Amino acid sequence: MNSAYTHARPRKIRRTGRHTTPSQVQKVAEKAGKAAPAMAIAGVLLATPQAHAAVKVPASAAAVVEQLRTDALVRHDQAATRRYTVQRGDTLSSIAKRFYGNAADWPRILQANKSVVKNPDVIRPGEVLTIPSGGSISTTAHQAKHAKATVLTSSTSLSGTLSCGGLEELWEEAGGSHADAFMAAEIAMAESSGEQFATGGVGERGYWQINPDHGSLSTYNPLGNAEAAVAISADGTNWTPWTTFTSGAFRGRC
């Protein structure tokens, strides 16, 4: 044979690689690859709720908050009905000091125990008192009424031995009613003869001889002493804590 012809004959080259006809397995894989993005997206959408399931806020969260608030109110109401058994040596002032931190808040306790306490200066061991968690409306109004007088406690010009007129003025300066000023002056004159630093047999102090059982209300400070008298007498409506009233010794002193 002619060698030149032999070498000129075209040679068939079998091509492999990417142009190779895909097998049945490859076709299946290709289809799966094309579908993969959609599946992946679907996977994210489905996985998202599962990923956050542990921290998802329940639909009833508002109800839970409301329940907590209700529980707090119940605890507050329970605290509002505390009971205290009177011990030997107790006074309404000392009990108020124990529960409220202020002896002057004793009217709260008196108001809540009218059926038990007939005389605010006389309570007996063994009596069970209701201790309210807050002051009554009347007590709050009373405190507001005398707020200005409290500020003026250290600045009054009335001091020393006072006449009936001076005692009346001091009473009104402390927030006492004008209608009861004359009675207040008579009580003070009977108790202390109008002397600022008068001291009673068991330590009563000042113009209105405030018993030390009343804690910080018992003071020689002129306006502070008058404020104590206003508070203890419920603004001149109850003078029974003073023996000069119950005995009638106040009459004609002014």
C-alpha cells in the first residue's frame, strides 16, 4: 500500500470529558442539582421556625403579665390587713413608729380600729389591732393641710411663756382650725400655764404637755408642740387625751 495514502487517512479520535454523553446516573444527578436551590430555599423557610422555636414568645404573654400584676395586687391587699397584738408598754404612737417609721401616723391605726380603741391614749395588752398599709383619705388630707405648718416648725417667732392670745395664734399657725383656737389655748394654759419648757410628771413636754409615748411629737419646740396638739386632738375635735379637759380644769383659763 502507498504509505503516503496510509498516513493521510483521517484518524478517528474518541473524545471524552464534558462532551461525553451523560449516563443515566448522571442525568438523575443533574436533575437533582437543578432542583437543589428550590429545595434549599424551602429548607430555610422550614428551618426558620424550628431555629427560633426555643425563644418564641407565646401568644398568651399579655395574660401572663396580667396575672403577675394581679398577684402583686393580692399581695398588697394581704399586706393591708396585717394584724398586731398589743404588747405591754405599747402605744398607738409606738406601734405607728414600728410599722410606718413615724409615730405621727398613729391616726391611721386609730381609724382602722374604732371598734376596739375607744380612747387613743388607752390600749390594752392582748388587743388585736388591724394595721392598714396606708393612711386613710382623712389622714392624708390632714397631713396635707398641715404640711405648711411643718415647714414653719423651726421658724415661728412665738416662744417662751405665752398668753392665751399667743397660744391661739400658735395653734392656728400650726394649722389648727380658728373655731377651736380658744379651746386649744385654754387646754394649753391649764396644762402648762403657757410655759414653753413645762415638763410633766412622766416627761410630758411643752405648752400642750405632749406625752413622750407620742415619740417625736413630744417636743419643746413651740410650733412642733402645737402641731402635735392639732394631730392628737384631730384638729380640736377630740380633747379626751388631756385630763384637764376630762376633769373640766380647762374652763375659765382664758
